[in-house]
Amino acid sequence: MSINENEDKFKAPSKQGSGPYRRLTQEGDAVRSKPSIILPHLQESEKKFFELVASGDVLSVKDFLDKNTGFNINCVNFQGVSALLVAVQNHSEPMVEFLLTQQGIDIGDCVLHAVKDNQRKILESLLTRLNQIAPSLEFVGVTHSSDFPDYVTPLILAAQCGHFEIIELLIQRGHTISKPHPASCRCSDCRVHLERDDLLHAESLRLNLYRAVSNPAYICHSASDPILVAFQLSQELNECSMLVPEFRVAYSELSNEISTFAVDLIGCCRSTSEMELILKQSAAHPNTQQIVEATWGGDWHEYKLKSDVVAYSLPLIRIFALPVIALMCLIMPNHTLTKHWSIPLNKMISHIAAYIVFLIIIFLESNLDKTGQKRKPPNSGLEPVIMVFVAGHVWNSIRMMLLMGPKGYFKKLWNWHAVISNCLFLLTFLFWLASHFDAINNDQVDLERKYWHHLDPLLIAEGTFAVAVIMAYFKLMFFCRLNYYLGPLQISLGKMCADMAKYFTIFTIIVISFSAGLCRFYQYYDGMVQIDDNEMKTQQVSSFIDFSTTLKTFFWAILCMSPLESAAVIIENLPGETPKTTIINQHTFTEAVGYICFALFEIIIVVMILNMLIATMSSTFQRVLDNLDVEWTFGKTDFYLEYMLQSATPSPFNLIPTPGGVTMFMEMMNGTRSAGNNEVGGCCQRKPNKSSLDGNMNELEYPALMSLLVQRYFREKDEANQAASELDLLKQEIHELKALLNDIITEKE
């Protein structure tokens, strides 16, 4: 078959109906393009109507409608904009009021546009008309809006835009916003939404609701304590940023904005009394450091004038005064000296003095000669003193937990340190007791230590006591927070420990992966010794013979302390052909696999992961240094609050019930003292001056102060916005002037 024949075969018939295909000719039927997107378009009369509405001439519009009876007043252009929306966007109040009087007017999303443009009078007219049509329409969103999602209500939009007066108007009309559930919430409603709703829509809705409820204008209208609500929302938004990674940046920015609002609101305080009143209702903040410092030092104004040598030697001098302080707190609780010793600064000095004594005692106990140690508890005479000190520390932890609440207490890592340290000391005492009864029952007191069982109670007691002493001395770092130079280092160390915890998972996965693969790879060669021609002996390293030794090898390899020979394969000498000859065999492939895996582990861990950890810790330290004042201020404030809650008598004198301690304990048991008031308000109420206010005065003056601060905040904000707008106007005028000068120069040329 020829090519031409093939072409004729595949040609479509030229006449219609002669086959399934037909050729299109120029004179035949042509394919006409059909629009895939159909948009509304205005007729000439409708265009004229839009022009009249845009001009704002109500009489002309009225005359047009009278002449064109039956005219569709709800006609829209290709953008979906109606004439009523044109009037709203032009801020034409008379035109909006006139159009609303027309029968069958469709308001659509004009209410939301009026809210967005901050047009209060037009909004009132629209809401009144909506209320006449159906009372519930003004409280919901618009279903078919090209500009706003259907869940955006007028109050949500007003809150997002921060229009103070419109928010007030809508709240007075009964509009409300349902606070979004946190991302961690798993209530019945949230479970239903997770199963049925679109995830993207649900998360977008939550984010937009948070943008509304966290706006300063809405918070000031809906909360009696804007500062507290702002801090709570900031914490909630931080949690959402961790749980919803898709919107992490948006949640983080929102959290920073609401925190800035709280800071700015506190910064509007203009007197010490205002700051003191704020401090009684909310947590300590850097802007309130003047009040915190005044509470911390009390009436001991000379302390700031003392040199560093004298200040650091005060705890050593206070050691001798501790019995006197405890006695005066017991018999003369209202004495001037007792009140002086009860200020937070003096309480800290007393506690440090008692803790120094405790550290000296446990050092002497830990330094006892164990050469002739018999199989019974130590009997140096220091053990009862240590037990009394530890009992005082345990009671202090219980007391602080009652004051702060378990949740607030365990939020601080140093409190975990205290609990673990106390538990280790208590375990030591229990094993001392077990050793005592074991010595009585088994009568093996004189048994030499090398014959003791590896789980002998005394050996366990020595181990727990050693770790407890380490942790007790480690607490000295807690007092470094007061120093301007050591404080940031201590804070950086804590943050670096958090960085190490993040990388711990990666380290664990890598170590377990290599250990699982090589756990018994060299088991057969364990203990083999190879002798070369020079009579040199080489023994197989116990590296990859079981899971524990493999884990140990890789762990020390992280610190570059495992020998390179850990991957070598040593095979003992084999008998040769003659009795006096030997053969040295080599398992090259097995050894190559061991060396490659060991080298890969070193590259992944030491070269990559460990350097990433060092870089992360360096970045953390640099962030602390860059924000030195804020970081140190917060750390110091946290330290101050710790000792504002402590008792005036340290351990072990705190075991002696004093009148003040008994009274406070009874108040706690009766529920008359809350943790929040104790943290802040209690310390201020213990100030010796007369500026403190009682609870009733706080209830009356705090709302008034909040109203005053809100007024100052929005006044300063308006002034800043006005200055910014004036600057933009000036720039625009300069730009227009330049353009005019250029035109004049061009014309002259």
C-alpha cells in the first residue's frame, strides 16, 4: 500500500453523515469559542444608575427610579458590587439611607464593608434595616460574599480590625464572640469537628477567631483585667504554634503582639502606687522592677551601699545569728528586729547561711574514712544533724507546694531539683536503716568490704548519698542569678540543657540503630589473643560482643573515648603444617564492615550531630547575651519571688512552729489565701510602709486604674498613628511637588 493510499484511508469524509468524522472547511461550520467564566454585566441603564449613586446625588437617583419603574435595584457589576455597596464604600450616608428605604433592597455584605471601613453611622443604618428584615441576620456572617468567609460576623471583623467604637456598638446590640477552643482541646464538640469538618477550614477559623479575641480593642471591652487576659492568651497562642505547625508563624506573631500590648499597658503606669496596684493583681514584670526591688530590700536601704566583699560575707556572719532569729520569731513575732529579718533580702541571707552549714556537714560526712568501715550505718555523730536538716528541706518543699500549688511548683526546674535531692537523702536514710537491721539479724558486722554483696544496703546508701551531695552542692548555681554577670550564664546553661534534651532523641536513635546491628558481630572473637612473629600479643577488644558492650562502645565514641581498635578483628593463632608453626588468619570482610560502621557512626555523631548541637547551644547563648537585660531581669525576678514566699527561719529552724507560721498555715487550710495572691500581693502586703491597700480597696481601684491605663494606651496609639499619617501625607505632597516641578521644567525645555 502506498503512502498516498494510507493518507486517503485516514481522511475524513467531506460530507456530513458519511462517517464518524468530517472535515471542517473554511466555508463550513466553524467552532465558536464559548466563555468558561460567566460574569454579570451592566446594561446601559444600570451603568447610568451606578454613576448616579457614585455621584452621591440622592435627588437624581430618586428621579431615575421614579422614571424606571420595576428597575432592579440589586443589580451588580462584573465584580459583584451592588449600588448599595458603592454608596457604602463612598461613605455616602444620605445615599445609603435612601437606598435602604427601597423595597426589596439586598444588603449582602455591606454590613461587613461598613465595619471594615469603620463607618459607624452607616453601620447603624444597615443593622437597623437588617433587624427589620429578620432580627437574627445582624449576628451572623454572609454566605455568598466574595470578600469575607461565611464565619466572619460583624463583631469578629470589628475585633480583627481593632475598631474600638464599633466593637462597643456591636457589644451593646448583643453581639458576642465564642472564644476558640485551644488546639489541644479534645472535648466532645472538638472531636466531632475533627471527624466531620475540613481540617484547613477548622484551623483557619480558629486562627481568625484568635485574631479577633486577642485584639487589644476587643480585650479592653470584654475583660476586666486586660493584662492577665493578654498574658493568658499569649501562652495559649504559643501552645497553638507548637501544635499547628502550618500556622506557626501566624500564631507566634499574634502571641508577640498580644504580649507587647500587655507590656505597653503596664508601661502606661505613671506612679508607684499604680504600679503597686498592678503588681498585686498580676505577675511580676520587668516594668514593675522598682516595686519588686522596694519589696525585696524593705527598709534595709544601706545594703545597696555595701561593698561586694561585705555583701558576700554577710551569710557567714549570719550563721551565728540564726538561733537568735529563730528564738525571736518564736517569742517576739511583732518585734522590729523580727520584721527586719522577715524582709525577703534578709530571708535569703538566712537561708544561704543555713545552707552553708548544711553543705559543710554533708562534706564532712562524705569525707569519712571508709578503710575500716564495718557493715553497719556510719556513726560519726553527723547523721542525726543531716536528718534534721533534710527534714527541714522536705517541709520547706511541702510548704512551697501548698503556697504555689502543685502545677505552679513543678513548673520550675529548680523545684524538681529540690524534690529529687530530698528523695535521694531520704533513700540514703532508709538504706542506713536497712543496713542497721541487717547487721542485727545476720551478725556480719565485721565482714570485710570486698566480700559484701553488690546490692548491700550500705553500698546503695553510699551511692545515693554521693549523688545527693553532688546535687546539694549543685544548688549553689541557683544563687548565681543575683549576679549581673553570672546570672545570664546560669540562665544560658539551663537553656542549653533544653537544647541537649532536644538532640537526645536523635542521639538515642542513632546509637540504638548501630548497636542493634553490631550487638553480637564480634562475639566469636571475644577474648582471642594473637601473637605475631616478634612475640607481641594483641587481644580482641570487647566491643561488639553483646548489646550492652556495643552500647557502651558507641556511647564513649560520642566523646571520642573509644579506642580505634574497637573495630579490629583479632583471630588467635591457628596451628600450621608443622608442630612449631602457626597461621594467622584474617576475616577481612567482617573487619571492613566493622570499621566502616564505626567510621560512619563517628562521622554522623561527632562530625554532624555533635557540631549541630554545639552550634545550637552557641546560638542559644548568643540570644541570651543579645537580650541580656531582659533575661537577667526575669531570672532575678523569679529568684525574688522565691524568697518572698520563703519563711523567715531556714532549715532546720523552720521545723519549730512560730505564731506567724501557724497562722499562715491555718489560713492556707481554710482556703483564705490563694496561690496567686501569695506570689505577688502577699509580698506587697508585707511591706512595712503604709501605701498598701486592702482587698476591698483593690476591688474598687483596680478597674478604675485599668480604665485609666486603657485610655492612655489608645491615646498614645492614636497620636502615633496620627503622626504616621501626617508623615505619609507630607511624603505624598513632596512627591507631588517633585512631579509638578518636573512638568514645569519639561514645558520650559
